[in-house]
Amino acid sequence: MHEMRQIPLWSLPVAPRGADSGIRHNLSRVQYRLGNVSNTLRKSNYRVASKNMFHREDGDFLDEVLTEAARRFTWNNTTSRYMSRHCGRNPSPRQSYPHGRATPAPGCYTDGIHSSTVEIVEMPKPVIVVHYHELWLKGGNRRFFLSKLHMALKRALEGLPIERILRPGDRLLIEFGEGASVEEAVARIERVFGVAFYAVARVVPRGGENDLATLGRAAWEEVRGEKFSSFAVRAKRSDKSFPHPTTEIDASVGQYLVDRLRAEGRGARVKLNDPELTCRVEIPPGPSLLVYARKIPGAGGLPPNTAGRMTCLLSGGFDSAVAAHKMMKRGAHLSFVHFWGGGARPGESSVHVARHLVRQLVPWQFSAKLYLVPFEPVQREIVASAPEEFRILLYRRMMLRIAERIARSGRSLGLITGDSLGQVASQTLRNMAAVGDAIRMPLYRPLAGDDKLEIMSAAQKIGTYGISAEPFHDCCPIFLPRNPALHASSEDLERAESAMDVEALIRQGIETAATERYRYTAGRVEKVESFKSATA
């Protein structure tokens, strides 16, 4: 005799192809789905197979469950009404079900149910409710963006025990398994783009004598430690088999909170428009109800890898890292090109700073390439051939040309720089236009309208401020001109470059570059590989 197994009736699969037509017809009446789709069993009265059918552990086990369950399900309008009104309760003598047997609520786990007993298994496992940002604006493309957000959450939470991610309505529910660290999960979701806010929900077992009273008690435990003068209750019922409508849930839970607040002498009042605190109640498919009031702000923006590939020129300073983060927030997947010069020890070269910045940024998009280009030999050629006042601008034009070649090899759709209008001499409006004319690929400057204080504040928020503040040797100030040009034109710079072999300098930069790959997995960043080809 094999050990008896518990089967969640609300998660039974649909009948396999080739099954008897009667079986398929009966099972199609049960409105449930597996995985990330609602597992709902509603408007139905059914009889449960005897416990002898749960003794088999062999390959025919599932087929027997399906066949026996389908054979024993009975349907009619009267029992459907009874099911929706009284699910999870033993019927009174005047409200007895057909066949003299109590009907378990959707979501109850049953272990050989007898004629009058139903075992309700609580689910104390943590659940996080995720509300997405602007994806509801996407119309016909919403499915694509939601699938990307779903994938991003799975990758961000890799290594943590996740049972499933549901998508009822305009939010996602992440159900964790035993032993999951809620603190770790919260910290990881914080860096997932596309999330407006999220919350750790209080899990309430479903199917008791009075679900509304249970929800009221859970809501009070959720809000009692919060300070607020006005509140509202908002319920969402994605499982329509729950017998109470959302208006009844709102009113019942709200009244319970008002009574408890008055009992403690607190003057908070109900305010449906713009309350200081909103207590939310979720009725998802399954054996649990969810209550939460503490919202954690998300990263916002669009889910990772929804806009295409781009390449960012990463200097090591504050600006370029913030520019990269802004474009990642809009769904771009970035590769990074860093031009370096000087020594190899910390404080002499900028390579260690570039690596730290990439490690800090990778968790937002899960993977990245870093191209390290030794630029000092190219600079020496420019110094030897070009007028002094144009040196910085010619450096930047050559950087853009090399980065463009690397970007095209990686199928990027544009380049990104951290230029801020008027911040330094090379970033006047005319100089930026003259530098940008060196390439044909689109050039994006997301910080053009930001001042230095705004940029540094953003760097502190994303965690790159301390890295960029480390001492390092930047390649641009090498051979710095005493009086740099403020209003150069493209023609001026082209004439200055006429004495140089521009194509040879581009090849030199690409051939001497090194490539490093980074990946974010199981909550940590690791360097996957490094090699000597910039176009690999």
C-alpha cells in the first residue's frame, strides 16, 4: 500500500487529448487553469472520488484521478447556486446538497474526503503582490510587456523557492515556497524595472466560518501599527467563486477597522478619495486570501530588454552611469565601452572603476558586455597631428567612431553618452553637434537637460556615487589644451583630422580592445568570461 497523497482539487489539469468525450465534456465545465493562469473552480457542485483512488503512485495515477473525478462530477443549476453561496461550509439540514455530502470549497486540499468532513489546509507561505507601472498603456502590445516583466521577476528571484507567479487582472502574485527569505525577495524586486510598487501580503486561510470577519482581523493587524488620519479599503476579486462581492468586502472590512480604531481612541476616518492609507484585499484563485497595506515603491519604467540593444560610452564618472541607468529604465539592453589610459593599479587606471560600475548596473538588466579600449596610443597620434584647441573634441569623435564599430558588431541601435549641456567646454551645443557628426548611428544624450546636482543625486539613488567618487586616472585630461574651443564646427574638426589616418586609428582601438561578460544570477553578479576581441 502506497502512502496517501493530497491532491489540490483546484489545480487538477484538463483532460488529455484522446480521452472519452464524456470526460472531456464534464471537465470543460470546471473553470480552472494551471500555472500562471487562474486556477478557479466555480459555479459547480461535485462529488469527490473515494480515497481508494489516491493510493496509486504509478504512471496511471493521474489518468485514474481524471477519469474517476469526471465520472463522479454532477451538475445542475440548483447545486451551482448552492456551491457559490455556501462553499466551504457544512450545509444546514434545509440546505443539504445532493447525495447527502458536504462540498469542499475551491482550493481545499482533500485526502480521501468522507461523507461529511472537509480538511482545509492553510497556506502560510509568503506572497508578494506586484503592481506594474505604465504597461496598462500598451494596448495590443501589453501581452509582450507583461511577459517580459514576468520573465524579469523570475530571473531576479532565481535561487529562491518560488511556487508560481499568477497574473490576475492588473497585478502579479508571486507565491513562494517553504523557507523563502522575504527580505531577500524584496531587495531583489527593488531592482526590477516595470514595477510601480509591490507589497508583502498577509496570507489569510480561506473557507472558514466567516471569511469577512477573518479578513477584518487580518486587515487590523496589517494597519494597527501605521500612522494615518484617513483610510480606505479596496478589494479585488479575481476568483468570482468567492461568495462576497467587492462592495460587501470593502464595507465589512472598513467597518471592522472603524470599530477597532474607535475602541483604541484613534480618530482616523474613512476617506474614499485620496486616503492617507489604503488597505487592499486580494481574492486570488486558490485556498488563501491576501491583505496588505504597506506599499514598497518599485523601480518604475519598462521591463528589461523590451526596447532593443544600445551601447553606452562609460567614462567612470558620475554622468555616464546615470545616463546608462536612465536608458535601461526605458527597456534598453546596454553594452558598455570604456576608454582607459594610465597605469594598471587602483588610483592610476580607470579600469577598476568601470568594472565596478558595470557590476552595479548589471542587476537591472541581468547581463552585459564591457569593452575595454586602451586609448592613450590614439591620443598621442591626435596630439602629434591636430591643433591644440581641438584635442578634446577630436578625442571624443574618435571614441564615438570606435564605439560605433563595436556597437554595430553587437547589433546595437544607438550610442549613449553622459553629456550634459554646458557642463564643460566640450559640451556646448555647437561642440556636441560637431562631435556627433562623426558617426551615422543615432546618438542619445539622456542627461542633456540635467545639472550636476541632479546627476549626483541620481547616482546616489542607484548606488554608483561611491564608485565614481573613487580616485582614478581619466584618459580625457591627458594633454589637456589650455584654451579649448567652445564653438567648433564639423568642418573645423574635419580639417583638423585631415592630417591623420582616421581608419587606421579606429582599427588600432578595436584590435587592442578586451571584452568582458557579466551576468546576474541567483542574487549575485559574476564575470562569465573575458577575451581579447572587441567584436566577439
